[in-house]
Amino acid sequence: MDAYLLWLLGGLALVIVELLTGTFYLLVLGAAAFAAGAAAWLGGGFPAQAITAAVIAFVGAYFVHAYRARNLARQMPSIDAGQPASFEHWVDEGARLARVRYRGASWDARLEDAAAPQPGAMLYVLATEGNRLRVSAKPPA
């Protein structure tokens, strides 16, 4: 089988896997494989094909990384931020872990400030981290 067909099949496989992941990094690697396939089709030797693939992959990965870093700040804020929660009891006061009642259910929470709330005290959700809330006695700004 010709080298350009191997590069094209590899690129196609990478693009198909990219459709399942959605990260764009595999899309860049697929495009690099297509470029190496074009270099092979034009008669370039293996070093030219490998250098073409490496350069395209490096430049593409840099642009994907820069794009993702630039848009990271544009993510939506947590819809729970600023919502009230009621303190139930301490789980581990030294580690600032407690149980709070939020939206009718009992949640694990980490208190972010030095307050020592009593049961029933009002706390405010700062963020969610997995299935744990970060809460504070002061509402977020």
C-alpha cells in the first residue's frame, strides 16, 4: 500500500475519533496526517512526510490550546452562586466540612470563611465542585 494512503487512512481514523471526543486536538493530528499524505503523494520521502506532520501538528495544537485558554474565561458562571443554603451540622469542623440544606436536599459543603455557624444559619453558595458546595456566611460579590 502506498504511503500516502496510510497517512490518509490514519488521518481519517483520527478525525472519526475526534468526532467522539470533541477536543479538537485529534482533529489537528488528523489534519497533520492529511498534510503528510499530501507530501507523500507529491513524492516527498519519509523524512519530509514526518516533518510536515510534526510541523502541522505542533502549530495546530498551539492554536487549539491558545483558543481554549482565551475562551476559558467566557464560561458561564455557576447558576448556584449566591443562592442561600441552611447550615445543618458539622461533618469535620477542623477541615471546614459540613452538611447544608440546599434546594430541599442535604449537601456536603466546605465553608470558605472562619465563621462558626449554628444549625439553621444562612450560608451562601459560592460554587459547586462536583457534588460538594463551597459556601460562605457572606454573600458573593
